[in-house]
Amino acid sequence: MSKQEKPAEPSALQRAALLVEKMQARLDAVERARTEPIAIIGMGCRFPGGAVDGQSYWKLLRDGVDALREVPESRWDVPGHYDPTRGVPGKMYGIRGGFLDDVERFDTGFFGISPREAASLDPQQRLILEVAWEALENAGVVPDSLVGSKTGVFMGVMSSDYMARLLKENDASRFDGYTATGNGYSFVPGRLSYVLGLQGPCMPVDTACSSSLVALHLASESLRAGESNLALVGGVNLILSPETTICLCSMQALAGDGRCKTFDAAADGYVRGEGCGVLVLKRLSDAQRDGDSILALLRGSAVNHDGASGGLTVPNGPAQQAVVQRALDNARIAPALVGYVEAHGTGTPLGDPIELRALGTVLGKGRPADRPFFIGSVKTNIGHLEPAAGIAGVIKTILSLQHKEIPPHLHFHTPNPHVEWDRIPVRVPVERVPWPAHEGRRIAGVSSFGLSGINAHVVLEEAPAPTDTAAPAEEDKPRLVLLSAKTPQALSAQAEAWSSFLKSEERGSLADISYTTALRRAHHDHRLALAARSKQELLAQLEAFAAGQSHAGLSSGRRSAGLERKLVFVFPGQGSQWLGMGRRLYAEDTTFREAIDRCDEAMRRHTDWSLRELLKAPEQQPRWNDIDVIQPTLFAMQVALAAVWRSFGLEPHAVVGHSMGEVAAAHVAGALSLEDAARIICERSKLLRRVSGQGAMAVVDLSREQAEAELRGLEDRIAIAVSNGPRSTVLSGDRAALEEVLERLQKREVFCRWVKVDVASHSPQMDPLRPELLERMAAIRPTASAVPLYSTVTGAPIDGRELGASYWVRNLRQPVLFADAVQRLIQDGNVLFIELSPHPILVPFVDAMLREGDTSGRGLVVPSLLRDQEEWHCLLSSLGALATRVDGVDWSRLHPHKRRRVVLPSYPWQRERHWLELEPATSRGRLPRAGAGGHPLLGTSFTTSVREETRFWESALSAREPSYLADHRVGGAVVVPRARPTWRWR
């Protein structure tokens, strides 16, 4: 074909084929989205029997605990509402249930809710807030990452007993705006979306007992439709008022003995229960992409209605069959693969047989006779949680899938005679049984049927094996662990919980724990950072914190907003070197190594030795401590450490250098190119080598002014070289003259110490070097710095363009005004300092000036490395100290490889009582109110046949009645005051 010829146009048939191919691809994509499994990546719960998380819930289930008990006295006047005889109007015959403790307590500060508003807030809303937060923690989803996202909230809720309590008071003065927002159903999910800043769908679901399972169905559909990218789904139920229980007793719906005997011949009704459960959902592909831990898969779901059954509340067997079959069809699962069903199983003589027949009809299709499915109901353990019942069953099933075990079903002794057990391939496990896989899969169904006829069924499957292999544990490498809380008290409680956690079980490597705290947990203001090499060291640090003691690698502090913009890099002069410095960092850290290599390349034009070889094997370099070798080496160490700190996400907002440290400071600030900085440090140090052995330096405990007075008459031989602090000055010059001065000072008991150098920098001995230094620096081209640079030649900020050749002559000859520069930095609001050196030289001086000049109390100075200490551990310790005060750390830098999320202790709520104190609910006629035939204090009036002219009043007193007595306590017990008013009616 010639260049002018065009390719032939596709024929009509070819175009049609291409179009069909594109359309088919689109259809396939739509179908994949419609049927994509939903990953359950997190869960939180609060169920009867002390089940406050998955671990404690599983223990309750595994051990076959019946967590039902009598109504707590704090709920209502139990004796006044109880009558063991069925059918008594206004009375209940069932006084047992599954109850939670401390429902009146709440951590208002955590959620930013005022105590006044909290008192009007339905405890169901409070529970949803706490349990949803715990579910996100369990999922490893940082709540702040969801702000503004398409995160849906779907919550099952069907009543507000807290509001019912208020309505019974019939006191309009009790009602305000908080009453409305605190008790409306829509605010159960709505408040959660508001608090977390979520902008996906948000809806309460009330289908009675199937509410939370219908919510799960709606959430999965929202995810598959792309309406939500993450979903929080659950249900909540609290029993705070007696009316609903009385209604259910009038319907004969509750068990007389307070036990749920599902599938048993003695089944005579259910038992009410309280609880809350929340799941975190994602599309499977998204969960795998994000490296989430998958607890189980939601393969499919369905919802329908009974239609015209035998009565509004009478179950419809064919409708139940249909909803189970539709859920299996939606999941693309054959009925015979289902190995376990968490039944609705309320323990009613009518409902149990209908449900078993419906399940047998559907799940018996194609099922071998020797492979029955197991069936159970968590209602036998914790009661019927009504709108939260479905989610309680789902969480039970998830735990069973994870443990590959089915827990015992309670109170099953004699099979219900109305069930054709020999025709249904089902087995009720009365003890723990292994859950065998069928065709390599474990699949379960969960049912919930609402009293109004709304049915739901979901199909769950065991989580897939992880597709990616996590990085090796590297247990010998130090790790940084960060704990945080919103108050100091909560942080202490967090540390205590962690101590128990580390002692109890081996849950994940130290690397995985570090990863989870860094990238999978919220970072609150009060923080505890722990740089540890092992979990044993981590435990020792936590115990030290609890005891108020210090420990290597342990830091605590409080985050201050904007403090990261007050960070200063400090570059010291000579003296921090030690044999072996930088060797491990060069071998182990890419950022450090690459920075050293760049410095080596830039310095090779001015040296006859290799920086890389010196760091790798300093003992083989006989000249390593010579001034023209060690100063360029220290410069490179400083530049490389700056690169490491920046890679942690910590950018300096000012820099300051001390003597030769000003070269690295100027480069890091952007005023000098690496080539110019290498030229300055190498040529400067080569000139200094010429005068090695001719001078000395000494530190004296004097102010600069006092030192000047001591040197009068010796200015041509000795000079003030450095001012490090208000009472720390370095003298430099002729050794003999210095010896005279030091001898005089020591006689007056002034502290003096020789500096281990033989070059008298910043003294008259530098004057002969001035011409050649100017000549060698002539080629440098400084520019305006990108980061503010504080000069220790002037003691003030300096424009980077002023750092020409003459400046570096002044840098070598004039005093180092370090104290002036640091004091100015502090005055300008800079309160965080990092010394970039192999060993801290200036940290004590900066710390002293911070103590004196930082009025905010937020000041901190940390080293980078310590002599002869493991370098990465030193860096992490200092990073941890900074991370307790600032945000902005790039935690992914510490965890570049995918790691496993570890289930860590959840947030330690700091709850206080927030409750509207009302007159306790009592049985009608027992304690009438004023205006209803009784006196508000005296109670019911009556006369007797003996003294008809005398009127008597009868008033019941208890720890709860009248309500004002609750405030009169002696030794913690309620006592009737001796001064209680005595009334006389005339």
C-alpha cells in the first residue's frame, strides 16, 4: 500500500459486529455490578450478656449463655405492672428480657453534644453513634476520610421508648427543639451522617422485626447501584417503657417463663431484647483494592410481603419460601450449598413450624439426604431484638463463618410436634459443631420476618482468601505505635486496655499493629507514641506510662492546631560525629541513601575520598576525623537527615545553622544549590586543615557580656566564638592564652570545658584565610530561599541572596550568635525544633531557651540520632514525640508495603449519666397524680368505716418513688428525710 492510500473502511457488517461487542461489554459490566458480592469489612455491637464486641459476643454464643434476666429496676415500676395471670388489662406477665447495662450513660464530649441536648437524646441514637464508630475502627476506616463521601447510612429502628416516657408526663414544658431532634426516627441515621459528615443516602427503616435486615438489603442495593461507595447498616432497640411489652402480652406473644424456646415443643412465645449492631460494607472489588480485611461476603438478598395471609400478623409460608428463593437467585447460589440458616425463630407455636417448612421446601432442593443444613436462632441467647434482630443474627453468622463453627442453639429439648422433622433435611445443633465446607464453600442464610408481614432474607458466604500477600513482619525492625484519645482520662484508659490486649493474645505482628494505628485509626488530640522493637517492649512502655514514668521511645503530648507550621530544622557545627554513624541508615533507608549519593556526587569534584565508602566502612578510613573529611561528611549527614524528615511529611518552616551547619541549612532552605553548598563546605574545610593544631576552643559558663570582660586585652589572641545560650559561651584562639583565662575562671569556680578540636574557628587565627576563601567562593550563586533562614552571623532572618562569598568569610570569622537566632525564632512563634545531626549538640541549649521564652508551653526540641544507638529507633522516637503534637506525618512512608489490619481495643468511652429524670412509670391507680384523685405527695386518699370523719392518704415510697428521693442519699443508699413534710388536710 502506498503512503497516499487510505485503509479500507470497515464494512457495515464489521461495524455492526463492533457495535454488538461494545454493547455486550456494557451489558456484562452492568450485570457484574448488579450481582457483585458485597464485602462486610467491619462490625460493632452491643448485645445482652456483656457482648460489647465480636470477641465477647462469640464467647457468649460459643459457651451457650442465656443472657436473659428480669427487667432492671431502673426501667419502670416492675411490681406495679406485673401480673402472672395472662390477659389482665394493663399488666404484663413477662418480666424477663435481654437488657443492656448503663444505657443512661454517654460520652457527650467525644461527639460534641452538650449535656443539655444529651439529656433529650434517645439512648438509641447514642448507641448508634458509639457502635458505628466502633464498627469503623473494626473496619480500619478512618472516619475523617469519609467526610463528604458517598457513604450511606441505613438503620433499622421501630420505636422510641424514651419519647414515650416524655409523653406520659403530659408536661409541655418538658418539650423543646432537642426533644424533636433527639427522638425522631429519621435522626437515628441522620445524626450519624451529620456527626461523620457523610453525604450518601441516609434512611431509617421500620419494618418491625425485619427492619435491620431490610436495611442491609437496601444498603447492598445502594452499593451495587453506585449510589453509595461505603455503607453503614444496622439496627437498634431499647426497652425503656412498659407499654409495648404490655401490648405484646395482651397478644399472648411473649413466653411465660421468659425463655425463647425456638423449635421446641414448649415454645410459647418470644422474649424481648435490647441491642445494637452496625456493619461496614463495601463492594468486594473496592474492598480488595483498598486492602481491607473482609469478614464475610453478602452474596444476595431479597425482601417481600406476606400479602393476604391468615391475618395481619400471621406468617405466610409461601411468601417466606419466595423471599428465600429470590435471595438465593440474587446470590446465584444453589439451595443445596447452604450449610446453615440463622432463622427468624421467635419461638412461637405458630411461626416456628411455618418457617421450618418454608426453609425445608427451598433448601431441600437437590440436597443429599446425608447433608442436612443446620439451623439456629440467637434469640435463644439474647432475646428478640426486634428491629435489631436481623443484624444480631447476621453478626452471629459472620462469627460462625470466621470460626468455622456453629454455636449451640439453646432450650431445644423436645422437637416441636407440629413440624414434619423426618421430611425436612435440617439439624438443630444443641452443642458446638464444626461447620463443614461444601464444594470448598461455607454459605449461610439469615431470615427476618416483620410483624406487619415484611420479610427479608440474606445469603452470606465465608470471606475469600486474601489475594495479596502481606509484607514480611520484620519483627527485628523498630516500629512506631500511636495511641490517641479525646481526653487525658481516655488516653490512660486506652493504654490500660492495650496492656491487657498485649498480654492476652498474639494478634498480629508489631509491624501490623503499627500499621493499623498509623493508617487505620483516627488520631485524636491527646496522644501517646511508642517506638518499640517488640511487643514486649511496647508493653513495658505502656506500663511505664501508666505508672507516670519515663521510658526510652515513649512520648506523650497534645496536638495543637497549626503547630506543624512552627517547625524549625537546626543544623549544628562540628562535634556530633561518631564512628559508624549513618551506616545502618545508608544500608536500610532508600531516602537517606539517595541523598547521601547525591552529596557524594557533588563533593567528588572537591575531594579525593568517597563519602559512600567512608560511611560504609569508616574504620578503614584513617583520615575520617580530619577536619577536611569530617566536616563535609557531617554536611552530607545533615542534608540526608533533612531528606528523611521531609519524607516523613515534616517540612521546616524555618532553618538555622550553627557555624559550618549554616551551609546545610542554606541548601535545605533553597538558597544554595547542592553543587554550591558542596563547594563551600569542602573548600572551607580544606583551608581549615591548614591551621589545624594551631588553636583551641573552650566552653565557659558565662554570658557573652561577661566573657567579653574576661577577654579584655587579649582580643588579638582570643575571641568569643559562639554564644549558645544566656550562660553558655565558647572561647576560641591561642591555646596558651586560653589556658590562662580558664585557670583564672576555675579559681572562681566558673564551669569550663575544653572542646575536642585543634582549630580555632571564629577567632583571629581565621584572618589569614580570608583572601583565599573569598577567591574559592567567588563562583557560588545564592538565590532567595524557599524556607525562612535565620542567620547565626547576624542573629536574625536573612535573605538567601545575601549568602555570597563575603557571607561565608563572616561565617568562619565572626561569632556564632546561635542564642540570638533561636531567641528570635521563638519570638516569631516557632516552638518545634529538630536537630539534624548524628548526635545532639544543641538540643540542651534550645530546650533551655524554649523553657524561658515559649509562653505557649507547646515547645519541643528533639534529636535525630544518638551516638552508638540504633538509628531508625532514634528517628522513630523523635518522630513519635513530634507526632503527639502535630498532624501531617506521612504514615505511608513508614508502611510502604501492604500490611494486615489488626483488631485493636476500641475507643474507651468516658461516659456520664445523661437522663431526663421523670416520675417513674407506675401501674394505673397505684400512685395517682394531683388532679386524678390523689395528692402529688400524699398519694391516694381514703376513709375507713371506723373513723368516717377522718381522711387518710396512702403513698408508696421506694428508692425510685417519689423521684426526688433519689437525690437524698446517705452512704450511697436512698433515705427518706426526717424533715419530710407532714400534711394535714382540713
